[in-house]
Amino acid sequence: MSNPNKCFEPKQLPGVSKRQVNNQLLNQEPRSFKDAPLTLSWGFQIIDTDPSCRWSFCQDNLDPTFWADVAHKMGNFETMTPAAIFVNAKKSNHSIRVNDLEKDAKDRLHELGLHLERIFSIRIEGKGRLYGYMNGTVFLLIWYDKDHGNNNRCVCRSYLKHT
């Protein structure tokens, strides 16, 4: 029987290090995807698995049906190009300057050794967001925020207009 407190540990790929990032590739702006003909794929090499991080991919932070619910939606995104996701549907999926993140998120990126100018947010459902960065057409997952909104518990506060 598996340990319910055990977190998902991604397999570290040879030559891929959390501490070594290529800022030229990783700090892409969404408009740079305009002509990319390839569809999105997912990378799990650098996901945050620390149970003390409220957005980590640790079992305690995820609903029991998380992978069953989210895997199907992630599969749908794999049929789309980054331009379709981040340019055509930019209201739901977009890049965010790291300076605009909540302080806890900025601090956590620093702890992870990820020195990025921007990260990307993909709306999965309601308040659920996947956060990561792009390397070519690969979305490298960092966090899942199940409480996106106007609060201090989310990765990036969203201020609702006209409410």
C-alpha cells in the first residue's frame, strides 16, 4: 500500500537541472508562439513536490480525483498549438510577469532556483490553474493552484473588474 503522505517525485532527466535554466528559451512572450506549428506537450521535470508549498503536486494538496479530472483536460491541450492556447484564448491562459506574482510565489521560485521573468497560467477549471513555463512548445509544470482569485493564498491574485 502506498504512503498517503508521499508526494509525486518526477524522474530527473539526464542533463536537465532545476538550477540551470536557459532564460532565452524560458522567458518567451506569447506572441513568439504565433508561427509555432507544433502542439503543446507537458514536462514534469521541475514540478514542485514540497508538501509545505500549498501549490505543490503533493498528494495532500491535490483532490483525490485530481489526475482523473485534469489528465483529460491536459490531453485536450495537447491537440492545440501554444498560439491557440496563449494568444487566441489569452483571457483564460496567459503569461504573467514574475514581479506580478504574490510574494510567496516569488519567494518559492527563488527557493527552487528558477530565475524567470515570466511564468504561464493555464485555466483548468473554475479556480484551478496550472502554472509553469514554456521551453519551446513544452509546458514545464511547476504548480497547481486550486484557489485562484482575489486572495493571498493564490499564486497570482486576480482582481475582478466591475464587481
